[in-house]
Amino acid sequence: MTTQSLIIDCDPGVDDAVALMLAFGSARLELLAVTTVGGNVPLKKTTRNALMLRQIAGREDIQVRPGADRPLRRKPAGASEFHGEEGLGYLPPFTPDRGIADGHGVDAIIDNVMSRPEGSVALAILGPMTNLAHALRKEPMIQKRLGPVAVMGGARSEGGNITPSAEFNIWADPEAADEVLRSACPVVMFGLDVTHQVRATDARIARLAALGTARGDTAAAMMRFSQDVEKRIVGWDAPPLHDPCPVAWLMNPDLFTLKPCRIAVEVQSELTRGHTAVEFRVDPETAPHRWATGVQADGVFDLIAESCA
Ligand code: RIB
Ligand code: CA
């Protein structure tokens, strides 16, 4: 099995936590680093949460490096109503045995991409795109050397989740998303159009809980928290599972349907701040981006169960 070298940039976050359990447990990936960003909860908490999850998963061989604590220009936003005050739902915080590695998260991206073969390092962005925007400003060459940049963000046919027209990750730092999408980075975006097709049903959660492993228990607990809050706030019985989608695609691209496109982001209007305008009327050969439109959700949960076994 060929492995994909990968950096995960995230803001744990209950669905980030499931994505990390998916990655930490997979032989399909060579996880080079986990970088953190302020997003669902402040950077201090997203970084502590990444360290906690790394310890639970038994992967203290993977370095965790904190990145940006605020967006490029906007005030830091949060989404603790969907993730809990501490960011990991019902999981009580603890002090991890081991701490962060030396160096800023932005430099983790630059150093790994510049030191490895061109196109060999993929980046999965599961929160605001601030760290990659900073990395592009500091070392523009990475746009030509990065492998796939798989982003959880945006919305087209589904509408927004933080405002009627915008998804949280893009809305939180629209300038960062704009700079990344205007670069030559090969962005594949997994927006609400596809993540809303991946639902954490009781049966899927029970399958993970039945594994009897720390990773399975943690993934199940995160989904149960999402079930509770999404039922209360949105009225859904089965919450969508957003952040595992980009990671699952990197592990098995055949599970997803992608369309060539050009994606632009609203940065002017406050009403539509962070809206992703996804244009499919492009030349497939030269289209700069791809947008996920379909997914085999059972296949995603098969991967999660495989990683959590
Ligand atoms: O809109 C969903 C995204 O916002 C996910 O990445 C979730 O963790 C939150 O950051
Ligand atoms: Ca996230």
C-alpha cells in the first residue's frame, strides 16, 4: 500500500478529533505533523486538544506545532456552541504527558514541503486557512511544491452553517481563504454539499463504540456530543461529519466525486462574508480547483472503523 505524506492543520473541535483518530490510526498515511489554529475554540485549547488526542491515540511520535492564534485581519471567532467550551464535547480536559514540538506551525508546513520531493506532501486543512496563508506569504515557493491541499470548507448548494451564505471555516478567515484560492495551490474543497452526506447515525456510532479501543471510544463520544448539540440547535438526529472527509479522500479518493471548478470567496460584503462562489463552467484541463459533490458515506465510516480498530 502506498502511503500519502500528510500534514493536518486543524482546530479541534469534535469533528477534527474524529479526523485525527482516522489519521492517527491509518497505515495509509505518513502523518508528518499536526499544526493547530485558533477556530472552534482559541489556539491554546485547540493545541491542548490536539496533544490530548495524540496521547489517547498512542501517537506521541507525531509532532504537534501551534500556528496562528487569530485570522489574518478579522477578530477571532469561535464555535464552542457546537464543540463545547473546551472544544472536545464531553471529554474533560487533562494535561497531556508530552507537549508541543519546537517551532511554529507555519514553519512546520514550509519546512516539510520544502525539504521533501515536489508534490509529495499533502495538506489537510480542517479549520480556518490562516496557517497556509501565512506560509504562502513567508515562502511562496510552497504553492508549486505542495501536493493536494484538501480543505474542509465552503458551501454551494447546501447554503451556510454560520450565516445563511457561508460555512464556518471560510467565514472565520475569508482573507486567508481568498489568498490560498488565488495561489497555485492545488485545492480540493470538501464543503457542506458533501459533508452533509456523511451522517453520524446511531448505528455508525455504535459500530465504533463496539471496537473497544481508545480511538473508537473517543470517535464515538465526539459524535454523540454532536448528535446532542445538533439535535438541540438544528433539529438533526444524525449530525454531519465534516472534517474526516478531506482525510478520507486522501486515504481513498475513489470514495468521493469531484468536479473541476474555480472557487472565489466573498471578502467585501458583511452580509455574504465567506461565501464560496463555485464556478463549474471551466476548462477541466486548466481548472484551478476541485469541489466535492458526492461521497460513499459508508466507505468513510469503514475507514474510520479501520483506523480505530
Ligand atoms: O463548518 C464545519 C467546520 O467548522 C468544521 O471544520 C468544524 O470543526 C468547524 O471548524
Ligand atoms: Ca475543524
